[in-house]
Amino acid sequence: DGGITQSPKYLFRKEGQNVTLSCEQNLNHDAMYWYRQDPGQGLRLIYYSQIVNDFQKGDIAEGYSVSREKKESFPLTVTSAQKNPTAFYLCASSAQTGGAYEQYFGPGTRLTVT
Amino acid sequence: RKEVEQDPGPFNVPEGATVAFNCTYSNSASQSFFWYRQDCRKEPKLLMSVYSSGNEDGRFTAQLNRASQYISLLIRDSKLSDSATYLCAVTVTGGGNKLTFGTGTQLKVEL
């Protein structure tokens, strides 16, 4: 089945630890994105990548890092420098469709840091 | 002013009702527009793209008003299963296809 997978679904970490969230897609999409969602807020863009080996900061990149070594994979590392890491993290990918770049989301990872 | 604004609701409507949501955007260079549906604790799912001429998919109709800078979503004959949060999202010309989301409008369809 084609789609976007994120693992794990739930993740618990102690404060001060770095953690890496996985995102894989087999849709052959060029672009991939990471968002976080907090209660009562919309999705906010952390990082995005339009092509392998290239990525750009989104609106809230501080305390996060990414890599894009393969087209299918776009892992996100939440570092200890991120002040409020507890959130719902969503990965998305897109390909041009009729002039509009529709983005499709993975199931998300809920990260809790205590 | 937020880039994309939505009335958070909740909108409580009876089954069979017609309900409409608006979403306003502040950047006149906004290029592409989308409606997503998000169920509780799930990922957003693309409901429909919004085209300049307006588009319809079954009970759902989306429209774009560039002059007043808003998009709308109309749901006819509401079903219980339509209960969800509806997010609008826009991209900006030259913005690398970054989506900016509204905070969502919650819809509750009741018996």
C-alpha cells in the first residue's frame, strides 16, 4: 500500500534527551514536511525539504534538526534545546497535482517529554 | 493579524442541516487553498483543494473569493460522521509550497 508511515505512534522521553522521529513515504513524492500541533493551535511548520539533500527551516525550527539523505525518508530530531517538545508531530509529503501541491499526512507521533 | 483565521466553533448542528465555514487569509499572494478534515487525535486528511471556479464533491462545496480573501466550505445534508475539525490551509506564491494552517473549526452533528 502506498502511504506515509511514522513511528513510533507514542514516544516518551526524559528532559535533556534528544529523540528522533521517523517518517517514510513510498509515494515517490519529492517534497516532505514536518509540522507540530499543540492543543488549540493549528499546525506549525518545523522544516521542509523539496529535494534530496536539501531542506529549509520553517516557522519554528529552533531546537529541531532534520536530514534528507533518501527521497523516501525525512527523520526529525527533537533536541534538548527545544524548550517545549511535548506535542503531536506530523509528517507530510506532496507532489504537484493539477498545479496545486496537495500535502498528505502520516498518522503522527505523540511525543511526551517529562 | 493571523495569516489564516477560522472561527473555532464549535458548530453544533442537527443531522441533515446545511452548514458553512469561512476561512480568511491575509496574504494577497496566496496561491493554493485546501480544506482538511481532522478527527480527534488523528492526522489531517485532505478533503478538497479549492479552485478559483469553485468545486463540488458530493455533499461538499468549496469556494474561493479572492477579492475578499476568504475560502468557504459548505456541507449539505450533514451526517453524524461529518463531526470533526475542519482546517483550512493556504500556500503563498514563491513560498516553496509551505502550507499555513488555520486553527480549525469544530463541527458537531447531533441527532
